[in-house]
Amino acid sequence: MKQFQTESKRLLELMINSIYTHKEIFLRELISNASDALDKLAFLSLTNPEVGLDRSDLRIRIAYDADARTLTIIDNGIGMTAEELEENLGVIAKSGTLAFREKLAQAETTDDSDDGATDVIGQFGVGFYSAFMVAERVTVKTKAFGADSAYEWSSSGADGYEIAPCGKLGTGTEITLFLKPDSDDESYSEYLEPFRLRALIKKYSDYIRFPIEMEFEHTHSEDGGESHTHVETEVVNSIVPIWQRPKSQVSDEDCYRFYKDKFYDSEDPAAVIRVSAEGLVSFKAMLFVPASAPYNYYTREYQPGLQLYSSGVMVMDKCADLLPECFRFVRGVVDTQDLSLNISRETLQHDRQLRVIAQNLEKRVKSELKRLMDEDFDRYLKVWNAFGLQLKYGVLGEFGSKKDLLSDLLMFRSTREKSLIGLQKYVDAMPDGQKFIYYAFGENAERLPQAEPVLDAGFDVLCLTEDTDDFVMQMLTSFAEKELRSVNSDDLGLPDSDDRKAETEKLETEFKELLDFALDSLDGSVAAVKISGKLRSAPVCLTTQGYVTLEMERYFKSLPQAERNTGSMTAERVLELNAEHPEFLALKSAFDSDREKAAVYVKLLHFQALLIAGAELGDPASYADLVGSLIA
């Protein structure tokens, strides 16, 4: 019995118990090693014409024996000599593949000489030992290319290993795992089930460039009713991924099928984004914009992220770092050789390359969404209905760092168009003399008293209908050098604004005593009562002063009690009165002759303003009593 040449027991136990997150990864690692062995033989055939290799003969085979509890991974690659067995499997974390890659990096080869055969996968030399996560004993039978003798390496774990001559036909390597017995916590027998093995190969190794073969039993019945079982060998991997094929050979329908099969969606995606980038970081990607949101999209259970592949091997099922949070609804795959993977090839060591890829993908997704908006509005409308709220969250997230990226993707209902439009379309339709982009709260903002002067001036108003919309407008502040302005603002920038302002100031001075009386009568319900410069036909409206609006207050009150901060998120309400309206004149008359009646009128006007604003009445019974007293 030979001992490993490192602190074997401690290191091997660490690898088995700590490095890998999921035990099923072992199959990916062993298939990757087999692929590397095939790559090395293919490269040797390119540099040595005497090898006489037909690359189409190279393959990997998976065999299983449920009775013997063995799983075998077989390749007809380059194989190993006794010395290479000693060097590669006798020293943990010694990678023959890494040395091969370093040798390739120093060699000068022409573009047409490697044919992709040098794209080997492994580099750390630890993947082989992942077999011990599921096996109590492992044997490796191997015969090097051109050698006369074959050798067997066997080990039951950290105690050591043995190497001895053995019989083997043909070049290549056979790795046999003697699986551990099942326990209450673990079922190792699942790795002897052919369809479970197929699923793992499809998940992690579907795009290994060599065929991966398995035998499956098929049962069929003849006319007489008698059943017969026969065994067929099937290639279970796809070999060439759809995103690696030339665009001319892949139709949109092919992409749609791939998307629906890969991401379990019954509906065609709204858009397909194909990327082939070369430069500082080279990668290929195929992204999909879904046409509808998954049922759990706006819940904590939804896991965003793209599938990340390295040389055809999936290393992460959901890599959330490849897209910003605002585009978390995008699905797809990214394949690159330029990532620095950690020792388990499950996570990344450095994120510089990842950031480069993410920046590229962010621009491509934004560009495609804008193209849909401009050229295929019906498709974009489906995306907006599904993920518009996500784009709004994106404006608010990360302290507004993505607002410039997303602003021209946002849509709001137009009072003029009676439909959703983008900010750019609004700006393009602005008449001469319009200074601001106007917005108001509510599905039918044109019915708000505050919106009347803006609409009378011939200007469009955008309707804010979501809880987030007010925050979005506050974050954006402007678009295309046009300031966003609420119809509640005292300065609406209308042609008669200056004259209105002067007249309003004069009236406020004239009716100061009445306004103070009204404020006292409301007993803290509002922060101020003033003459309005914006009302035309309506007698009253409710606005706010300060940063917090009624909509913000309503949103924070809707949060769970633990998340509220009602002390700092209460709007300072302002009751605005139309000095030219008959109701105000009635109030003035009552103020001069019957202060008790005037107090009733003030409260009624306040309730009226609350109703128009869609705010809570606070005390509906008092409102009913006031109306009843007037009727009586």
C-alpha cells in the first residue's frame, strides 16, 4: 500500500466533505477528465501524423451494474503509464491537464491545426477525488497510447493506494466506482439508475464535445402480446450547444424550442439575444426575454441568474452576477473559457472577467428591449405588463445608479393617447412652450382638479398608477433635459403662471384671517390652508408640502408593521381653496356672519378634498353627520 505524497488523509477528507456543494458533481468531474483525455489524444494526432486517429471514434461510455453497485466511466483517450498514474493520482491536487494546458500555451499552433481539440477543461487535479464522495472504493484501469502494458490504480480513500499491472484491451481509461451503501441520510443507489444518470449528464455535461454513450433497456410488445426487452446504446449528450452554432444554421424556431425545453416555459420568448464576443474576455451567450412572468417571480422563492458554462461544462446553474437586478427576469446561458474558477469549479475565484461579461450583457439586453419598444410595440407591451414593475424597481435600486439605463424603457398612461407611452414619445409630442413633463396620480388623472390647468393649456399628463411611481419620478427628476413635474406643484410653468402667482399672493393676503380660521377649525388635520393658483372649476384640492406625498404615505402605510416608519413618512397636507368658486364664496359669507357654520363648511371642504384625492376620510361618521346636519 502506497501513501499519498501530501497530508493525504486530512486533505482528502477536506475535499470529500467541504469542497463540493453537491455530491452529484462527481459525475461531471469524471466526465470532464475523460473529455480531457480524449482532447490530449486528439491533439497528439494533430502534431504526430503517425497516430492515424479518426476523431469521430473518440467517445465516453457510462456503464452501471445495480447488483454489483458499480458505476464505470470509460474513455478511449490518451491513457496513462504507470509513472503518470503515480504522478497524477498519487499526488492530490497535481493536475496533468494543467501541465498540458501550460505546454499548449507555450506552443505555437496555427488556427486550423487544433480544431478546438486543445480546449481542455480540468486544471486543479482534484476533480477525480470527488468520486470518494459517493464511492467506498475506486479503481482506475488505464493503458497509455502506444504502450504495451496496462495498469490498475485502486484506493479506498485517504489510507493510500495500490498500482499493479492489469489486463486491458485498447487505449484509454476505465474508472470504476464501488458505491457506498445507502443510509438514512443518503441514497447512493440513485447513481445506478439510468434515467438519473442521463439527467445529470444533460444537466452538467450536455455540451462535452465527444459523444457520451449509455445503454438503455427498451421493452416492446408484439402482436401476440408477448413482451421483449432489448438493449440499445444511445448518445445522451447534445455535443454541440445551440449557442455555439453559426447564426445562419439556427432559426428563431430552434431558439424558441431550446428556450421552452431548457427553462420549462410553454410560451415563446418575446425576444432572443445572441452574443458572440471576442476581446479582453471572449464568450458566447444566448439570452431570452420571457413574454410572461413565472408564477413566483415577485416572491423570495424566485432565483434569478443565467446558466454559466466553461468549455461546455455547466459550472453554475444560476449565476446572478451576470445581469443587474433590473434585468433579473432574463433567462439564458453564457459560455466562456476565460473564467477563473475555484477548486471545485462550482464558484468563481475572481470577478473581473465576470464584470466584463455582465457589462456587455447589460448593454445587449437594454438595446434589445429598446428595439422592441420602438419596432415591435405589441411584444414590448407583453414584456412591460410582465416585468414593468421590475424595471421601476431597477430605477430605485442601487441608489438610482441604473436610472439612466432604464428611463427610456419606462411607460405610463397618457391622458392624451389613452394608452401607455414611453417618456421619449411624450417628449417628442410636446408642443412649443411646454417646459415640463407633467404627471399626476391615478388611473384617470385628467379628472383631478389639479390637472385641469395643464390640460387646458394643451399639455399631456402622465398617469401614475403604481405604488412605486412617485418614488420613480422623484428619482428620475428629469428626462431628455425636461424636468418631471407633478400637477400638484405650485409652479406649473404655464403661460399665465406669473399672473396667477401674483393674483394668488394678493388673495392670500386679503383672506389671511379666513385661512387662519380654517386651519384652526381642522385642528391639525392639515399643515396649511391656502388659496390655490391651479384650481379652475373645482372648489378644493388636497396637496402636500415637503418631500413626502400622499402616495408615498399610502405606500408606507401598506407595509407590514415591522417595516413601517410612519413618523418620518407622513405627508404634510395642504388644503387648497378656489377663491373664485361659489363654495368658497359661501364659506366667506358664513365666516362673516356665522363662524359655527363656517367651521362646518371648512370641514366639509376638507372631506371633499380627501374624497377627490382618494385618501382615507379618517372619520366617515363625522362626515355623514355634517352632511346630515345641512340636510336637516
